[in-house]
Amino acid sequence: MEKQSPWNKRKRRSKYALPLGGVFLVLAVIGLISVAGFCIRLTNQIMDNTREKSKFEEYLLPVVMFDPVEFDSPEHADPLFLLQSSLWGTLLSNTDKYTYDENAMLVVPASDLDVYAAKLYGSDIKLQHQTIEDFDFTYPYDPETKTYGVPVMGQTSQYTPQVTKIEKKGDLYTLTVGYIPPGTLWEAAVGGSTYEPEPDKYMIYQMKKVKDGYNILSIKSLDTWEAEQQSGVENSQNVTTQDAAALPQFSVG
């Protein structure tokens, strides 16, 4: 049997090494592209989530600024709060369209508040129009012209929203919203740096996606929300146990 020379062996190895090396190179490139694509998708998701949080924060500002008492339905919310949040939602989105009267007050039609209330809380909510009074300012309501007067120096916000978590199930959204106290939002720290302030508290907002935006379904404290979730789990477990006990029992005799 003819013995192969070392040259022939090296030649044979070279014959297969080139295409095999090419395969590994292609796989390496594919892997690099996959990793890069994953990183890009992850970055886009983070950016999209940040944009979504910012969108909700802007949407919820006229609500959070009044620190509403929790409610399980807008129908059970404080009528004055519904009125105040609808007024300031209207102002924050339409300030340029209103004119001043002889008392240097913005004149805002009550019908605009009705429209914004439907945007925030759904079309079933009917505002109880009245003069709004707080500790510093009065917003007079004129029943004849059906308009509100808004002073130049208006409401100062109690809180601003910071959306920290968004959970979505179909068209239902559950938002964890931090309440940032006034005067602390991105304040300058020692050395000219900035810091992100800690919320005073967290509230859970349940919202529903509708054609033109979102409707607020409920506002609950974090403690209330967690207690309800725990109660729901326990009830589900009890129902499962009862169903199992109701099944017919068979014995082998």
C-alpha cells in the first residue's frame, strides 16, 4: 500500500480547512448580526417604554396634581376633583385658544371641560359645574354664559406623576405612578449635578384604551391594590378547592 507523503496530508487538510473556515466565519457573522439585532430591539423597546411612560405622565398630570382620594370607579370620585382635573386638563392642552376678559381672567367654556372629562373618565361622567374655590384662588363659574374665569396666577401642583411601571392586558393598562412632591423635580444638587427625586408615595391607576386615548377606571393606593390582588388569589384557590370537593367520588370495591 502506497504511503502518503506529509505534503499530500497537508494538501488534503488545506482542501477541507478553507470551506470549513468559511462556514465558521459565516456563522460568526450571523451570530454577530443576531446579537446586534437583539441589542437594537432591546434598545428600541426601552426607548419605546420610556416614550410610553412620558406620554402617560403628560396625560395624568392634571389628575395627579390634585392628589385625588382613591376610587374604584369615576362615578364614585369626588365631584369637585373631577371638575378641577377637567378644568386643568383643558387649560394644559388648549391655553392658546382662550381670551381674557376685563378682569384679566381667561374665559373657558364649560363645554370644553365636559369634553375633557369624557376624555379622562369616559362619556358617562357628567360634571357638576360650579364656582371652584381653593386656598389661594377662586375660579368663578357664570351659569348665564356657562363659562369659567381662570386667574392669571393659577393653581400650583401638589404633585407631578412619575410612571414607574406599565402592565398591559388587552386594552387594559395598570400603571404604577409615583407622586413627586412640588419643588423637588430634578433639583440641582451639590456640584451642579442633578438627581431624580423619590416619590412620596405610589398609586395604581387602571386605565382602558379607547379610540381617542385612555379612560381612567380606578385609582388605588399601593396597599389597597396589593390587598385586592391577594384576596383575589385566595378566592380563586377557595373556588378551586370547592370545585374539587364537588366532584363525584368513586370507590373501587
